[in-house]
Amino acid sequence: NWQFDRAEQTADRLTTYRQICRQVGREFGAFPCFMPKPFMGVSANGCHHNLSLWDGDTNVFLPEGDDPRMPSKIGLAAIGGVLEHLSALTCITSPTVNSYRRLWDAGFWAPLYADWGFQNRTTALRVSAPDRFEYRSVDSSVNPYLSFAALIKTMADGIQRNLNPGPPEERNIYNAMAEGKEVKHIPMNLGDALRALDADEVVQSALPGDMYRVFEHYKRDEWERFCATVTDWDVKEYLDILP
């Protein structure tokens, strides 16, 4: 962990940390792994982002009413913006085919639903402290420069449009859904996430110029190559098939 800072400084520190971690691992004969889900049945490599909102020296996410847990109006609108664009954001913050193994291996706190709450680890966003919130649909393969840029764009959209995130969900999200609550599901594979990104101009605007074209090209190619590949699972499942 390191102290919070501006988005670009934090992205630099995360990138530098990864490089140092890998080199120290080499020196000790270890292999630091940033693959999101190298093993099933255990927790994955997440990279949760904790965010606050600043105007000069003032944290404008802090509560301003009687409820010491409830974010400010600006903070709520920022959360609303992230939830509004969560499907497209998922393509930036869960950017590999393997990223979605983390979501399918249920029971390890991977967030699947577009909701928010206080200290609620079953939702995609949680207010982790009165001065910040945590975006949880992100893993260790993320490019932090892109994820931070996309989050800033979606929060700005939420603030400009004064988007209401709805009331905080205090229940386990699965219990809430069993009781009848309707909650939007995030994309569960890279192909669906790419389609969501293709339909979201706000998130696309975080990748200006040729950046979005190049990102989409390489990620589309990654998805298509995966779809065309015969895996060990295919062989184990179907080699002896007799229709």
C-alpha cells in the first residue's frame, strides 16, 4: 500500500511496483504473478481502486448532511456515473479473457452486480470509509492509466448529469435479489464487455485519438483468438463424445 495521490501519480506507482515486484521475485527465485485468475477455487488477483474527490485541498466526497456515512451530493453523483457506465468500464478494468474467470468462480467476493453500499463486498462499489469509495470490478491485469481515465470520465458524467445511484444496499446482494430486487449484471466475458464499450461514448472518450481504435482492435483480436482455440477443457469434455 502507498499513500493516496493524484490519479497519474498513483498509476506511476502501481506500474513501478509491478516492475520492482517482478525483479525482486527473480532475485529470490519466485514468480510474482499478475494473471487475474491463475488457479480455480482460491481468491483471484484483484486490483480494487479506492477513490476520493478533491477540489483543491478539500475532499468533496465527505458527508455533508446528518448521516456520517452518506457521501456528499457530488460523491453520490460520481457513484451514479460509475454505475451508469459499469458495463463499458468492465472492458477497461477487466481487460483479458482470463479476467472473467474471476467472476465465474463464485464465492470469492468478486463483484458481479451494478449496485453500491456501505462496506458491502457483494456490490461493485462500496463506501469503504467516509472520505472515499472502492471500485471493485477490476483485476491485476488492468492498465491503471486507462482505468483511472475511464473512471474520471464516468464520474464527471455522473456529476454533470446529477445521476442518482439509488439508496445504498445494506443486504447481501444475493439475498436482496432473492427478495425481488432487480440489479443489472456486469458483462461476464470479454466479448460482451467489448460490445458494451462499443456502445458507450463516455468511456470511449477516455481513450482519445487512435487509442480506442487500437485498444478495441487488440482486445477484439484476443477474444476472437480465444474463441477459435481448442483448449484442454474442450478435449477433456468432448474428445470421447458419441452423439
